[in-house]
Amino acid sequence: MRAGHVKLYNANPEILKLLSGTKVQVSIMVQNHEIPGVASSQALADKRVRNNVLLYYHGTMIRFVLIGNEFSSYNSTDRDHQLWRDLVPAMCRIKSSLRSNGIHNIKGGTPPAMDVVESTFPPSSGRFRSDVAESVIMPLVRFLNSTWSHFFLDVYPYFPWSQNPGDISLDFALFRGNFNYTDPTTGLTYTNLLDQMLNSLIFAMERLGYSNIPLLIAETRWPNSGDIEEPRANIYNAATYNCNLIKKGKLSPSVFIWFPSSVN
């Protein structure tokens, strides 16, 4: 299975040049520390687009500009909270700059971690954390909905499994397919933990009134090593997760672009 998408954590010029002429769709990123400046200055947003998009756009298939990474995981300082407030304004400025340059096929977004969701089990109970739901997530989903973009997500089934190894089957987390879970509220049946986690976010978005925004997985994996308190983080399980994820992607490409109510 060849990679069709690449996520960069910056706008590395060497990588963007190497990808020129390929059919690989590329996501570039405005890093967290850059967000306040872009949010407050259209001139700076224009400069970012000029240097990181326009220089490569005609040769490299840049399709997404991600604003920050896992913003919801940083919440202990006033600076973190300011980052939350600057997130969507920065997206709007980047989008405005792209449009002013006649570019309409590059989407904006941001990939939070699963900690943005307060409740994930059962999936039908999914809801966003109270500290970000109205102030950050609501403006974000409005932006994504109005620009026909995706809700990006960094999702790691290892974490909920490792916190509840007695309640969640390892086979369920590794796509080994001999365990199912049925949500008692909806009757939806899940064959793996990844789908269950993703659908909890779908239900969280429905609670805000936005049920039609597709999800796109920005990151997912199983750790290949860990400390003594991190069970089953090893090369074998990492390889099992990756191989089974690829098989799932071949059978159902929507695992990477995951649409509401799509349970596999």
C-alpha cells in the first residue's frame, strides 16, 4: 500500500521539493509558537503562504495547511489558553491569503489529540471537554463546515487500552477481529477500538449541531517500546497494529477519511 498523504510538522523546503511531481498529497503545518503572530497579522499570514505554499504549489500537491498540533493537550498556562483563542483567527487569515492568491483547493484544519473528547465510552456518550467545547471547538467546527474541510485527529488506541487493560481486549485494540462491542444506546457494533474512538468524536460533534464534517486521521500508531509501566508497548504489537491498519485501509479507505456514521 503506497502512501497517498504525507503530514509535515513544518514546511520543510527540501521535502516539499522532493515531493514535486509526485501524486502524494501533502499537509504542511503552522507550528504552535507561530499561531499568535499569524492570528494577529494578515501580513504575516500572507508571508507564510508566500514562502510555504506559493513557492511549491505548482509542483507539489499541497492540500492542507494545519494550524498547530494537539492544541488541547496544552492547557496549564495563560499562553496555552491564548493559543486556543488564536487558533481559528489564524485559520481564517491563512484561508483569506490562499483565496486572495486564487487558491481554493487547499483546506485548513488542526489536529487535536483524543484528549479533546471528555467522554468516549460508550461512543454514543461522546462529548467535548467543557473547557474547550464552546470557546474553541464550536468556532472550529463552524470554520471547518463553512470551508468544506475535515476534522483532523491524532488517535492512539494504545492509550485507552493501557489505562483499562482489564476492560478492553488487546485483540480489539489491535484489529484482530475476534471481539465485538455493541453500544447499548445506538445498537452500533464495533469490531475495533479505533472505530469506537472515532465515532465518539462524531457523537461529540453531533452534540454541537455539526454531524456532517468528515474526520481525517492525522496520526495513529502503537508504541514499539515503553517503560515498565507501559504494558504491551513492543515491536510485535506495533507491527501487528500497523499491518492490520493497512489491511483495514485497503478494505475500507474511509478509515483515513472517516465519515459520520461509518462503522466498519
